[in-house]
Amino acid sequence: MKQVVKSILDVWQAGKSSVLVSIINKSGSTPRGVGTLMLVGNEGLIAGTVGGGQVEKDAIDMAIGCLDTHNSFSTKFELNLQDTTLNMVCGGSLYLYFLYLDKSNFYDEVVIINNKIDSEENGFMVLDTIENKLIYSAEAQASEGKVSIPLPVPDRVIMFGAGHVAKALISVLNSVGFACTVMDNREGFATKENLPGAKEVIYGDYECLEDHIDIKPTDYIVIMTHGHSHDYVVLEKLLRMEQAYIGVMGSKRKKAFVNEKLKLAGIPEERIDSVHAPIGIPIGSVTPEEVAISIAAELIKVRFDRRK
């Protein structure tokens, strides 16, 4: 959504108009879900996607036609496995809404939505498919013809350790809807220059991490410091708190050693078992970039399961 909304403003800056295409309903198996957005201009796709394939091509063509007529409308696509004309491997129905966006009617609301996204505030972009309006709302609206799409507030990942994997992981996570905070007890590592993509960088003693970071139940924790003793200090503290995910980089041998110390420290076994260690999905990763991908994949899976 973020790129689509910013692209709307860019198109207006260039003195042009665009069409916002959105999935407003679906049934059966479809490539993307309700709330998926795509922006189309005179020359075709600008940003976003409604799933690709022939449906997207046809939707782009319809949107270009909408630019000529200035008329907003909804339409339905049947994705039938027995019908090869759409060249899709799904079976279901997809309902698309085409909203013609001219600056004079929509500028104020789009600016509000863009500002809310930039400030990472919770809220909704509401499409009124009856009145052909686009508004911001702090609460979801469920009346007839209205589709409320949550604004993209990134989930926070807190990394302990600012080494090579952290640097690679920040880049990957930024691209899939996470915001990264990194803490390290080495002054030369805990800098924005070393971690340019991090939202927040903290230098401090792991023994006092709670003085620097307010851990929340929605946080994702990644522990990969430069020593087993530091990993243990962080893990022992955090297992006495609540979070959405906690993982530790290292070998199975290290895991067994640390787990024994955690038991002796009085950490309940069920909390110890909740730790993802070794961290990441096993894909044979070796380089920092490959390890980052395996960790990001695990975080995406956990996030998906939490949102069910």
C-alpha cells in the first residue's frame, strides 16, 4: 500500500490522473486477498499488483479505459480451472473495484493517508464503492459498499548484535513489512553508519537492556551477539518477558548448553522450548545474506500464523 499511495501523489505531481484497482471481495482460490491494491496510469501498471497473469492484464486494460471515461466501477472475474482462457491456476471469483483518481476530488484524503502511513499510525483506508470515495478512518467501517483496508504498520524486529548477518537481515526485513531496531554493546558497531537501514540503533550493556528497550508482546526478537555469554544474558532476560517470536543464532550444541543454564536459572521449560534455535528455516544457508533470508522466511511464517 505504501508505494501505491506515494505513487498516486507522484502521478498528480506530474499533472496526470490514475486509477486505483483493488480487490474488494473474493471466493474460492485466488492469487491475492481482499485489500490488495494496484495503481494504473495511461502507460499501464505504475505500482502494486492484483495477482499477475491474464486477470491483471485485463484489469490494467480496463483501468486505462477508465482513465478515458472518468467512470469508477466494479467487475467480477471468474477463475475457473476448467476455463483456460484466463490462463490461471486458481478456481474462484475475484471482485475488482476501479476508482478514478483525480487530484481535485481526492488530494486531501490521499495526503492524510500518506501521512498516517509515514507516521506508522494504525487506521484504515476506506473505499466506498457506492459513492466512489476514498477516505481515512481510525476505525474499520463495515457498512454496505465500504471496504476497510488496514494501513501498513510494520512489525518491530529487535536484533541483539550488529554483525554481518544483522546488516543483511535489515535489508531483507525492510522489504517485507518489518521495522528493525538493533542493540549492540560495542560502540563501534552500534551506529547508524554501520546499520543505515535500521529504524533505531542502540548502544548499551545487555545486562541493562530493559533500560534501553521496552519489550512488547508483539515484538520479534533475534539474538545473534558476538559471544555465547552475551546471547545467554539477553535470552535469560527476555524469556521472563512476553514477545511474538524469539530466536537465537548458533549450533544445536550451543542450544543444548544454553538451555541447561536457563533451566538452572529457573526458566520454565515451556518458555525454553518456545525459542527458535538454531534460528531460521533450514535451507543450507552459509553466507550472511543466505542466513538472513532463512531468518526472514521464519519470521514471515510466524507472522502469517499469528494473523490467521
